[in-house]
Amino acid sequence: MAGTIGTAVRRKPGPEPGQNPDLEQNRDPDRTPGRDPGRTPIREPGQASNREPGRLTVVALGSILPALVLGGWQIAGDLGWISTLLFPTPLTIAETFVRLVTGGELWTHLRISFVRAALGFLLGAGLGLFFGLLVGLFRRAERSLDPTIQMIRMIPHLAVAPLFVLWFGIGEESKVLLIAKGAFFPLYINTFLGIRGADNKLFEVARVLGFSRVKQVLRLVIPSAMPNILLGVRLSLGVAWLGLVVAELIASTSGIGYMMSDARQFNKTPVVFVGIILFALVGVLVDVFVRLLERRLLHWREGYKG
Amino acid sequence: MRVSRNDQSAHLDIRHVSKTFVTQKGAVHALDNVNLRVREGEFITLIGPSGCGKSTLLKIVAGLDDGHEGEVLLEGRRVTGPGIDKGFVFQEPRLFPWLTVERNIAADLSLRDPEVRKRVDGLIGLVRLQGFEKAYPRELSGGMAQRVAIARALLRSPKVLLLDEPFGALDAFTRAHMQEVLLDVWQTNRTTMLFVTHDIDEAVFLANRIVIMRPRPGSIRGVIVNDLPYPRRKASAAFQEMRFRVLSEFEKPEEPVAADWAGL
């Protein structure tokens, strides 16, 4: 954008720094004139670092593909190339979205779905963390619990959903428990792996420094498992949110999943799309939340940033 | 007990220590009847070629090894396991990557305790790390990280500090600087030091007594008292003479049994 144009403009007149007062680069106090302008990195106004692209550039780069797809879709729909019943145009979907929001319908469904996912996540992930720690820390717990847990893990959601309804009724319990079942395993497995991945050399240090068993867990085991635990949280949140659809499809009269399956039965495809968009949006928000958590808890790490 | 009167001066007493590793290929005799008495405040360097069991001996003294013969007494008490009375500095710094320098030194102790805070600050000054209290291990150079490890080992006021080739991975200049820092620490705290190295210069520069070991099986070949005054200068004639004495100890012909070994 501005920076790209700037360098493009710069290259044409050749190496004459200081001659072009319009360019941001020349106003930078830390940039001494006389340097080879061809090697000047791309810069945007108000940018602090010259290696990181500006936020605007990042957003622009990320939105090229979606914009192209949406534009093409709208045109194809308007020209009648694709069935608007199966693929309602982006504008129709947007209209439906606004209508659902202003009608208050969307909020009701979203709130109910959110509460279900949150409860299911808290229950499942909480238990996953607890059992992950237990099995990771104690060999005996691993031998007695892990085989059973691994067996349950391989049972698909849809297979147990009818049973859950039979056992817990069609109320909230069966839905929350189904979500919890999904959210349990990612956190369980990753916590377990994180603990077992702790560096043995650091355990030797802990022994030499006379750490108590409790301190060993709090100061060594949990911090070193933290990257894995957060990965587990991220996956569990995703699974909880995805499990919601399954849970709300079984037997439900509310929630985003219900809204979608209801709309499908009455061929209200735009509503289905609104639901899909909502799932994607919430997914992104959840991911941002976990990333913030990671930045706070894992700032000691130095990873490859691409 | 066998703590007789002439043992009273021994702060650390290594008695008849032997160790055999049993591997799939068979038994390896790592240490054979090692005896060493260390007085309080002494700086001992253990030197020998790789495979002479010097690191194994250090681990036994630290209580990190089980399954050896003989015993190690620290202030007359038998060492049965690791503990804060025996500080240990490993070959690598082994810092906790998620803790800052000061919290690494404190490790399981709380910096909110004013006594700990005071001692940590003092140690940071002693190992010359002022200004890096809040840095994370990834931001430190190898030498700085190893200084953090030394400070961490010293915080608990160990009766003996065991160092297992702590400067082996550092470049020559950093190593020389670290040796000076360590001598500084020793002269301030008078902590008893047991320092494993394979560098003759390092051994001569640091130690009161140089313990020379031979491999297969690891055992003590000779002990040289190094009474050169501190600060020592590596370029001085007296230093070179001491270095020569250590070298010639290595080249001295062995007893017949060991000579057969050398011929193999």
C-alpha cells in the first residue's frame, strides 16, 4: 500500500536521497541521507520497526482471498450462475444476519449456546486437567486409569449422543455432558504429555536444590507442561464449540445448532449460513483469547516466528 | 564408627569409593577404591582424561548416585542423598527457562522473604550480574547463565560446592573471566570447592590441591599441592612450572599392572 508505492516511486528517480520531501523515509530522524535508497526497507508512516509489516498491511494481506471469494460469489449469484437457494448471495446472508440481530432471536440462541459450551468446557476441561495431572504425576494412576480413558476417547460423539439423551433426558444435562466429553480429551492428553516431556536434567537440579514434592510440581512440572496445557485448552475450547452442534442437533428447541437445523428443514439457507459464520466468528474470538493467555503465561519462550 | 582423631580435620571424606556400571555389554569398572580427604575451605580440582570417573565421583559426593561401594562423609555424616548442604553446578547451566535470573537463583524460595531477597541481591553482585535480575535465561550468554547457576548453588550456603566441568562449554576468554569470578566467590565465601575439569591451566589456576586421576578403572594417580599465591598469573614462570609438574605426573611411568593397560 503506501509503503509499496513509496518504494516504487523511490526506485524510479534513482539514488537521490533528500530530494523527495514527500516520502516518509526522508523525514525519519534516524535515517541518515546518503544511504542506498534501494536497500531501504519498506516503511509505512508511523511504523516503529522497519522489519515488521504494519498492522494495516497484515489485515490487507489476510483479506485479499476472502474478498475475492465473496465478490465472485455475489456476482455469480446475481448472474444466476449458481443456485441462490443452495448458495444465497453474501448480501442476502448479511440482510438475514441483520434481521436476526435486530429481532433479538440471534442473541437468545447465541446466549444459550454459549452457556452450554462454557459449562461443558469448564466441566470437561477441568476434569481433563485434573486427570492429566494425576496420570502424569503418578505412575500408578497412569496404569490404572489411562487404558480406560483411552478406550472412552475413541467412542465417537454421535454414537453416545442417543445414550446420553436416554440417561440424562433431553434437558441441558445431556448437552453439557456431551460437550464435556469432547472437551475432556484434548486437555487430558496434552497435560499428560506436557508433564512427561519435562526435562529430566531439571529434575536433577530440583533434587540438588532440595525441592519438596509439592514445590517440584508447582515450580517445575506445571511450568514446563504449560505450553502443552495451553495447547490442550485451545483444542478443548474448539471441541466444546464444535460439540455444541452435535448436542443441539439431537433434541433441542434453542441454541445456534437448533437455529441452523430448524432453518435447514424449512429451506432457509441464509440462516444456515449465518449460523456457520457465527461459529467461525466465535471460534476466532476464542482463539484470540487463548493467544492472549499464551502471551501472558509463555512469554519466557522464544519460538520461531516465521 | 571409624571417625578417629586424625580424621577430625577432614571436612569432606571420601572413603574407599568404588563404582561399577552394569550395562548390556557387561560391567564397566568406573571407580576403584578412591580415597580423598578435603579440609574446610579448600579448593580442590579433579583432573584427568575423559572416562576417568571424575564426574561419577562428583555425583557420588552429591548423593545423586546410588549403588556404589564405600562412603562419603560430610562433616562426619554419611551422604545418603542430594541436599542443600551440597551445592552442584552442572556442565550446562540448567536454568528454569520460565524464571527470571533472580527467581532462578531463589528457585523454590520466595523473593518476598526479605532475607532471601537480600542474599539473592548480594549473590547477583558477587557473580557480576547487576542489571540482569529480570532477564530470562534465553537472553543470557553461556557465561552469564553459568554464573546464575553458581549463584543459585551458593544461595543455600552449601558446605561444599561441587562443580562438574562448569566452564567446559565456554570460549577461552569467557572461561578465564569465569575462573576469576569463581575465585572471587571462593575468597569471599570460603566455600569448600570440588571442581572437575580436564583443562590443566584451569586446574592450576584455581586449586589449592590438584587431584590427578587415571582411567580404567578411575582412580587417583597423584595429588599435587599448589601453593602459588593468589592472584595467579598464567604467564608467570611459577605458574608454568606448576603446570609442568602436573603434566609430568601424567607422563610418569605407571606401576607394572597399569603399564599393561597403557600398552593396549
